Amino acid sequence: MPTAQNQVVRFAKIPQPGPLTADVFSWEWQAMPEVAEGELLVRTIYLSIDAGSRAQLDDRSGYVIKAQPGKVLGSSGAVAEVVQSRHPDWQPGDLLATTLARWQSFQLVAPGRQLTARVNPADGPIAMHLGILGMVGFTAYIGIFEIGRPQPGETVLVSAAAGATGAAAGQFAKVAGARVVGIAGGASKCRLVKDEFGFDECIDYRAGDISESIARACPAGIDVYYENVGGEIQQAAFAHMNDFGRVAMCGQLAQYSGEGEAPGPNLMCTVLKRLTVRGFLAFDHMDRYQEFQQRATAWYREGKLRHHATVTAGLENIHDAVNSLTSGRNIGKQLCQVADEPKF
Amino acid sequence: MPTAQNQVVRFAKIPQPGPLTADVFSWEWQAMPEVAEGELLVRTIYLSIDAGSRAQLDDRSGYVIKAQPGKVLGSSGAVAEVVQSRHPDWQPGDLLATTLARWQSFQLVAPGRQLTARVNPADGPIAMHLGILGMVGFTAYIGIFEIGRPQPGETVLVSAAAGATGAAAGQFAKVAGARVVGIAGGASKCRLVKDEFGFDECIDYRAGDISESIARACPAGIDVYYENVGGEIQQAAFAHMNDFGRVAMCGQLAQYSGEGEAPGPNLMCTVLKRLTVRGFLAFDHMDRYQEFQQRATAWYREGKLRHHATVTAGLENIHDAVNSLTSGRNIGKQLCQVADEPKF
């Protein structure tokens, strides 16, 4: 018998540019959903907060997904605990990571129709399955191994290096044998990028001229640029690319908060340096997802990958979780914790 | 015994932005050069006038080559007649096309050290070896068959379509089975692009909003954009690219006359549409030159390719030849005719 115990976040109104205020959303209690044959009812523990979480809310971001006011919003994934199963492979108490999760405290998961990975708490922090071992890790994996393809000894520059995708991209580039330089905002983030994520150098874009900083940190130029920000940093990075350099275009965080689109770099450099600038979305490459999970899990066990998350507690604070990401306050993967982790 | 009968054009001073004036160059008469063993002395008939002919003259173009005042200038190629040979394969009276020619009425050619192709007047107009059968044709060939790779039925958009490279690119795209849309300036050029070069459509960028015109002419979007201009046209073309589209970055004519670099398009579209934007220079691909010449010669014989040139007469008018190109007055390959063609 359904009772009103499922908290749901609805998109209430299109935000002003800048940080989200609470009135952009409305919170309501709904009846627990009915579980159909082949489905699971799961308790949401962590929701992934994505660049798209903000970008989908207005038209000025140029983003792929547009949310309509009145709709319940979604994330790229969640880690959750099965509470009711009508699927033979899953039992109550099992933990899973799923792609495409709603901003709800409980939700239905259909293992046949969406990517559903078993989460073993013995492998490491369960939130890691929304980070380095989840879609953000996979995005970085494709950006490095499919798009950028750094060779041993080449220089890889990674923007938003303290963010989830950037941190993962830099770590994969290190696995590939490259010299890896990050860009992040502030001295403490830069320290973390080097000490925790193992980058060779990290540029603080708030300190000094970004173009001069890149020149200093990349004395042999840039062979692969993993691009996640746009704006001035993008312009400066393009200017320091080497001949035959590759730019893996992952996103442009700088324009996801409603300030609109800045122009890009003059593209004459792509001719003179014979650059390849290639945009990608991870979901075009799902045929490599299993390979990724196997390799990344092994690398994590070998100590070659680190997981880091910034957790905002409470579904009622999800706008703050989004603001944490868009303002760059997060370190590693930004999450909203909806319920306590089970005791293991 | 050398006599002063070799006219030479020297770079005299850095030009102002805009059309070149005669005082940018100086003309002088030099002694005929001495012919060393293995070399040829040739009489220049046609000099190629290239985008780089203007762009090399100042720093604001972002171009690859910078000329220093005082130097004798060069072109990407010439068609010439052998007048003296110290090479066993060549006889006086032979015609050749050579890469890298000086702005001189006579010059030395070293067949072993530079690309030197025999020109047979029976094949067609000899100037064609600086156009569709020369480096500009080869540039277009690489742009289409190596970079853009249109599939049958895909839509290819070509900017500067009445220019030598653009006209060639469109014709190669037709050979590849694509639907080909050009962009050119003015109704008469657009007619020529369709009637002479066989494009399916041609957009007059001077008539009406360029973005709307592209939308009308490319109702199924753009799969391959052969880019040669930069500026507004580039911005509009990027906005109409299809998912997984390819942009072959050949050059940016709009910025070669000293007005400086305009910003490029916002690159978020490269992510959302998974575009590949790839710059190229033909000389990186010389391993395909012979294949190109064989295929292009065959296609010309089959009537699948057309040659068109705009000829400015006289080495003393070479600044006008450059202005013809940079102002877009030329149709097809821009040449400077230095001497009469031999009677065949």
C-alpha cells in the first residue's frame, strides 16, 4: 500500500543567471511507486550532480538537454540500495550504481533498460561509482584513450583539474605515460591536484596571466588539451598547442550558469598547427564501458587512481550542491547525499 | 655570359591593411643565374598567387610564413619553360610545373630537390597545373578525401567556392557522391559555381542573412564543411553542422589582409554535436601526391573536373594579382602571367 514517503524535487521556475536559489525548485512528497515485473525499488543514497544539472535549466547555456518547468529533474546517475526487487538478479540490501536517476529519495530501476552496475563496498568508497568508476570516469577515459590519445612523454593539459572529470582525465593521462599539467582555481585545489591526483604540475588560473602560466608549466607546448571550461582558459590553451595537437572537447563549464556563450578562439591555429579539435559525449562510446570498468577497477586496486568527492547533505539542499559545482567549490565529484550509507 | 635580363620582385616595405599598393614591392633587373649541374634554367610563364602571398607580408594575419622586407618573394608554384638544362631528363622547350617559385621572370629549378611535374599541353590548359592539377587541387583533395571524408548523399558546404581551392573541393566532393553547396560573393560567381563547377547549390553571402541562407540551402544540415574564410561565415556554418560532422580547416582568407584575427565560434557545439574540426596543410600529405595526380588527371579527362583561372598579366602588376585574390575578384585559380605561353 503506497504511502507518501517519496520526496521528489520538481523544477519550479527558470533561474536568474548565477547561483541557484531555493525557489527554482519545489519539494513534495509522493506515494511510493509501484514496482513492475523486472524492476527494482531503490533507496537513493548519492545523486550525481553534473554540469548539466545547472545547464539544463535555461536556454543560454547551449546545453544538450533543456528541462521544462514543472518536470521532476534527473541526474546522470545514483548509488542506491535495493529495497524491493521483482528482478531475479537483485535482492533487498544489494547496492547498485545506475545511470539516469531522478531527484527523488526512492526510485524505480529497470536493470534491463538502464546501465546498472553492482557495487561492492569492499572495493572502496561506494560513491566512487559515481566518480572515477562511473560515467564521469568513463567520460575522462574516452577523452584520453579515444580522443586525445597521448603518447608517453607528451604533455597533456587538463582544465577544471580538481573537478571529477578533469581529475580522472589527468590520472588516465598519467597511466598513459604522459606529463600532465592541470588548471584549477586556488592554491589549495592546485596542491590537491598534484598531491592527491598525481599531476606533475597545476596552474592556479586565479594567480597571474593564464597564458604566461601555461607557457611556464608546459615548456614543450601542449600535445593534448582536455577541455572542460571554455572562455579565456580555452583561448590561452589553444595558443600553446603543438603541431598535430589534439583537443578533446568535453564541455564548457564556464558557460553553464546562464551568462551566455563567449566567442571561441580564432581557428587559424588549427590550420597552421594541424590541430584536431574533437567533441565527444561518453554515451556514444558505451561499447567500451565494460573495458573501462575492468581497467579502471584494476588501476584503482593498484593505487594508480584516486577517488575524491564533495558531498552536500540532503535532497532539500540540492540547489546548494549544484551551486557548489558551478562555482567550482567542489573537489572531485560533486554529490548530493540523499540517505545515509548502510552500515557494512 | 650573364646579362641583366631577369626581372625580380623584392619585398620593399610592410603594407598597410587592405589592398596592396605598388610601393610595397620594388622591381629590379638582375643577371641571369648560373645553372649548376642537375639544375634547369626556366622561363616563368605563370606564377601561382596564393592566400599566403598577402598573408606573409605582415604579422597580423597569423600566417605560417613571414616575409622579411628586402627579400625576393615566392609563390607555391609556377608553370615554366625550360630554356637551359643541365639535367638528363629535361630539354629546352620542355614545359614543367614546379613547387616553390620565386617572383622572377627566370629561375633555377632543381628537379631532385623540388616537386617538378612534366606538363603536356595536349592534356588541357597548361595553367591547370597550378590549379586543379597542382597544389591547390591537392589541398582540396586532402581536405575532402583525408579530412572531411564525405559519404554518398551527405551534404558538403564549401566556402570561397569560386576560388581555386573551394572550386576544386566542391568538385572532389561531387566525385565522392555528396550533395555540394557552395558559398561565394555575388550572383555571377554563384552562377559559375553551379554551372561551371557543378555544385548543386550556391549561396551568395552578400545577399541576405548567411545563417538563414545556409539553413535554406542545406535542409538536411551540414555533414562536412570545407572552411576557407573564417569570420561570420564560419560562425554560421558551425551552427548548422550535423552530429558527427567534420570541419576541414583549410584557411581563413578573411583575415589575410592585415585586419587581424576575429574570434572563432563558441565551441560548445563541438561537444554537443561531436564535431571533428581538423586543420591541415597539404605538404604534410605528399605521400598521396602521385595518387592525386593520377586520379585527378583521369577525372579531368572524363569531364568530372573543370579548370578556371583569373590571369593578371605582367610581373609588374603582381600586386594587382594579389589584390584580385584577397578582394575575391578572382574566379578559380589566381595567376600572374609573366611571359606568353609557347605556341603549341
